[in-house]
Amino acid sequence: MPFAWAAGVRCAAVLSFDVDGESGMLQADPKNKNRLSVMSWARYGPKVGVPRILDMLEAKGVKATFFVPGYTAELYPDLVKRIHDEGHEVGAHGYLHEPVSTLDPIQEEAALVKTCTILEQITGRKPVGYRAPLWEVNPCSAEILARHGLIYDSSLMDDDRPYTFSTPAGDLVQIPVHWTNDDWEQFAFLYEPRIGSGVIESCEKALQVWKEEFDGMHRYGGAFVLTMHPELIGRPARVMMLEQLIDHMRSRDGVWLTTCEEIAHYQISRSAALASTEV
């Protein structure tokens, strides 16, 4: 049965960007700071990729979600402010892109609070959404997020549609993702340290995969959540490919091209309405 979106909406679609910058390389190995080629590969995202993506989104009239590690925000505060000022959502993405599976609950909570504080200081608004680095989530993660006022996470893969689960600290919306809809599997490549599959796919192939995945979500009424990294998708030809994908999505009827935050708010209101009918 299709998900009950708002009247006239058949499926939702989100363009989301994980603005890792140098944080991922430093988290993987602090010695990478002295590997200028490796660091330049990561730096391309905030330096070139994000500005190019923002220009494209403005031209297309699309709002997106950008998940930013606290460390990256400290390095590029003006960029994070631009993202926010242009009407896009800024969400939390760890501090140094640390997988929370390596942290105890106290450390995980500290990283979240630190990053949310940094993002709020830059944008003037506390983030309401979170994506776990590497999509690694602990059993305690949802409760920690809810305790600090976040309303959604976008890290799990067990559905095509948003859903709500309860924690001792309150409810949290989950906006599912999937490896198929991640540009990392298409474009990530470093010779050393080894990153990616070892194959850099063509834009044509990636576009075909994502069109097919979107069409499937459109058929079944799900939420198509594309996860991208500006150091990858921000390359010139790939931004052009992303423009084609936007055009393809807009050619279908009933497509709500939106942000993760807006989907979360819709799911919250939908859950409340369902609960009221059960009383």
C-alpha cells in the first residue's frame, strides 16, 4: 500500500549532501594531515563542490539538506552560513566523522552536543536532523538524539518510507537511506588509502541507476533519499548529471522535492493524526 502523503503527492524526494570535508580523512588516520594529495581530495568538497552545488540548486529552485560534521563547520563557517542563508537545511553529522560504533554513550552524546552547538552558533538555528557518520548507529543513539531535541535521523535502511519509533526521551522519525542511492558507491576512489570499489563509474551509469531507483519509489509511493558527498558529486560533469536527475524527477506527477526536515515534520503530524483517530 502506498504511503499516505499529503493530497496530490505520490512520492517524496530529497537531495542530501554529507559535507565531510577533511574530517573523514583525519578520523581515518590523523597522519593523513601530512598527505597533501589525500587532503586536497577531501578539501575539494567544501572548497569547490558545495559552492557549485549551491549555485545549481538556486538555478533549479530546489532546497536540499546538508549534513555537516562539527569539525568541518569550524573550518568553513562562512560556507555553512551560506547553506543556511540560502534556505537549505543544515543537519548534524558527528564532530570528526567518527562512527558512533566506536564510542560509548557519553562520548556519542558529547560529540552530538558539540556539533549542534557549533552549527547553532554559525546559523543561529539548532539542527533538528542527524545522519550518523558511515550510517553507524548504536542502540542508544535514538534516545540521545531525542533527548537533545532532534526530531529525526537519516541513517537506517529498513524501509522505503519515513516511520516513527519511540524512545524513553521521546519519539524520533527515521528517514531511510540505501547504498544504491549513495554516490560513494558510484564515484569514490583513492589509491592510498584505499577508498571505494576501485572503479569510477560514468555519470551515465549513475544517472541510470538513480533514475530507476526513483521510478521505483514513485511507483510504490516511497521517499527517494539521495546521499551525496560534495567532493564526489561536486565535480563538473556530475553536477550536470544531477541537473538531469532533477529534471527527470520533476517530469513525474505528484513528486514532493523537499528536505529531510520537511518530511520529518510531515511524519510527525501524520503520526499525531493517526493517534487521535485511535483514541
